[in-house]
Amino acid sequence: MSSIFVFPGQGSQSVGMGYDLYKNNAAARAVFDEVDDALNEKLSDIIFNGTMDELTLTRNVQPAIMATSIAMLRASEKSLTEYVAGHSLGEYTALCAAGAISLRDTAKLLRLRGDAMQRAVPVGHGLTAVILGLDIDVVRDICATTDCDIANDNTPGQVVISGEKDIVEKTMELARNAGARRAMPLALSVPVHCRIQSSAAEEMREALANTEVKTPMAPLISNKTCSPISNPDEIREALVYQMTHGVRWRESVLAMRDLGIDETIEIGPGAVLTGLTKRICNDMNAIKLEV
């Protein structure tokens, strides 16, 4: 059986995630301690003891999910799979797991990413929403009429849209009129994977240019290309690209199947990707790593 490690994005977080590992596993504890040191603050205290509102702030949740995921991986002592993949910020986790970016640099990049995303759009000006029950092509056609962006193509019948608040609200209305089962806003502090994040993308471009990126020990199935990438410059460009373009998760899972992968192992808090994968390819063995 050919397996791939997959790492979750924003929305998988919960207060207290990873705490048992921190208490009981030296390798996991070292991950949280190193991330705290890299950020020069006790992010681990927010993860373990903070409020959900504090943890969900974009600047906190991105490095927090990454730290928890890497802690779980290192505690498991599992050997690296042939490929890795991640959903949105999960790509940074995947690259860290594959040795392309150091843990310290990954934490710093994700803190910058969260801050840059918040700076790019004034509070209340943007919105992200999920559309359930419509095919991606139908949503794409609606978005073309409203100038809205598709943020995530998650599964058949689950598409996330993002952009200026009034544009997203108009798109949600049109989606309901087109027969969407549900069209509802998501509780994110910033709009994600859309053109109004262009200034954040430029901040990430500069930061990545000044960060060491090595050839990963396992190629990344990219959210941009839905194919394996290993070249450090191509990796940098893909991470910049994802700031203003959608996550092609449905297509990525189909690409995994075409590569002969028949098992996904989700590493991180929650089991969102495991559920999505089962809906995309019901013949693929999608499991959640338990440590």
C-alpha cells in the first residue's frame, strides 16, 4: 500500500490540542518549545490554556496547527511517506515534515503569513463562505458574474468562496437561487485565498526569498499544480501563489490516486481532511493518525 502524509489547515484547531503529547512525549514537547522560542512568546500557553477566540486569531492559529501537527508526527516516529501534501497552511507543515523548511523558519513564516493576511484587509471588509450542494463549475460560473474568488475546491458539492464582503454576500444569494443546499459565512478573521490578499502575497514573497528552502525528502503534491513539486524556487512560488488563489484539494486527491497512492494519513488536530478524502475517493483508505 502506498501512503501519503496530509496536513490540515485552518479550522482544525481546538484549545488543548497536543497537551497530552506535550506532557508525556519528549519529542513533541521539544517541538512546542522550539516554536515558542522561534516566536519569542509562549504560543503553547495559548494552545493549551487560551480561549478559542484567542487561538483562532489568524496570527496564532496558523503556527499553532503546524506545531501540533509536527509534534504528532515526531511523537509517532513514523517514517516519511513517498509524498506529502497539505491543505492551505498545511503545505508549510508538509514542507517542514519533509525537511524543506526548518521548524523555526516554518513557525516564523506562518506568524508573518497570519499577520500579513490581517493587514491586507481591514476588519469587516472581507468574508469567506462555504457553498454546499453545487458543482464546482456552477459555482465558478456564478463567481464570474460577481467577481468573487473560489478559495477552496474541497469536495464535489463543497466549495469555499472569498473576497470583499458585499461581493461574497451577493454570490451566496445567487448560489442559493441556483439550488445550493446551504450558503453560509465561515468564522474566519480574514478572507482567505483571494485577490484582496495581494499585499500579503508580496510580503510572503519577500520573506520566502530570504528563507532557506531545501529540496524536500518527499515531493509536495502542490495546491497550485495538483502534481508533485520539489524544486525550492517552485515551492516558494507555489506558497506565494496560494495566498491569492484557491486550494485545489479535490483535484489534489484525485492526483494522488493517479500516482498510485491508495492511503492518506492525516497528521494534525481534527480529521477534516480524512472526511474530505473519503468523499472525493471512496476507494481510498483515509485514516487519521492517532498518537
